[in-house]
Amino acid sequence: MKLEIELFRDNDVGQWGYGVPAMSIVGTGCRDREAAEANALDAISFALEAQGDPSPADSIVVEYEVKLTKSPQAN
């Protein structure tokens, strides 16, 4: 599975931002491209680790470990 992060420069304010469309994540106010990418990874990790409502007592919970690594095709 691949997850796309969109990095963009806001020339009006001289800052960078990011978006993760598949997860409805958007962030702005980053000083440079590297900071935008790092903040996007932090936002993805936060969303994946967030605890929701407790599972119903009669449900079976299956956990998966997800690791974020940059795709070899990424520029």
C-alpha cells in the first residue's frame, strides 16, 4: 500500500504546507519542504495511533503494525 503526501509552497506567506488526501490531513506554516514532510509524517503517525472509543466487549480486535518508509520512487 502506498500513501501519497502532497507538499506545496504558499508563496503568499513564504511557507510550506502538506496534505494527505487519503486521510483528510492538511497542514500549513512549515518553514521549508523538509519540515513540511516531517510534519506530515508526524500527523499520519498521530492519526494512526489515536485511540477512539473502546471496542465493544464482544468484538475481536486485531492489531497491525504500520511502518512509514519513503518510497524509492519519491523525489
